[in-house]
Amino acid sequence: MTQTRAGQRYSLWLMPTGDVYEQLERILHKLSAKYGAPEFPPHVTLLGGMVGPRRELLCKSANVAALIRPFTIRLGKIDYLDEYFRCLFVRAATTAPLLKAHQAARDVFGRRREPSFMPHLSLLYGDFSLSLKEGAAAELGPRLDLAYKVRSLVLYSTRGEPRDWRRVARFGLH
């Protein structure tokens, strides 16, 4: 993977916890080992591709968290695209609280011209053939019906390769 492809510097993530985290982590690990793909923590990206001084990003992330109440993310349909970071994923239901959280992040970070929001939890990163993605999706089944309560917003440094990504801060939702 090139540095350009990994161009995001920071991202705001909504991460599962407990049993759901462990279940998703096992799936991601199995897929990455089977297909020689990078490993990464399970997450739904609320807003990505943020750049700027770390202190400013921390402050803005805290402001976003202050605008969001805890809510539930429901995962469902397995899908894939011809994109490195959305190679194989599970769609997240576009609920009102999730859309409100995304809008709050866009507003706080001044990202008015974002592409349309497609909430999802990636299962595999890579440039793989359609037949491989179809096979991997078939192994998982048509759906991954899981839900988790979002109680925090996590700022991640997403510079470089996925193995280099690091959690910067976690902000509780009230």
C-alpha cells in the first residue's frame, strides 16, 4: 500500500466493545490471515481524512463528543466495493442518531462538502478480485447481524499503513 492510499492522517471512529469487539476482531484476523491483508481494529468511521495540529483535532473531537448521546449501531448486510478500504465490509444501519453524529462531526470540523455518508464496518482491506470478494462474502453469509452501544468517540491517527495506526484519545459520550 502506498502512502497516498493511506493518506488519512486522523479519523474519528465509533468502536465496538466487549463481546462484539472480540467477535469482529476474530473475523478480521481470520480474513487478514487468509488473504494476506493488513489487520486493523474493528470500527465504523464517523469522519476520516482529518489533518491539522494535534491539539486542535483533540479539541474539536471533544466538541463533537459533547454533541453526541450514546446510541446503538446495528450491523447487517455484507457487501464489497472496488475500493481498497471498502473491499469487504458490513453495512451499518443509517439511523437518525448515527446520521446526527456524522453531521455534528462535519459541522465541528468544517467539512460541509463531504461525499455522501455510507456507514460501514470494514472486514478486509485490499485490492482483490471480484471473485475473491464474492467468495469471502459467501463464507460469511449474507448478513452479520450484530449491534453495539456507542459510548465513546475515538480519535485515531491513521497515517501510514494500518499496522502503524494508533489511538490518540477516547472521548466519552454523555
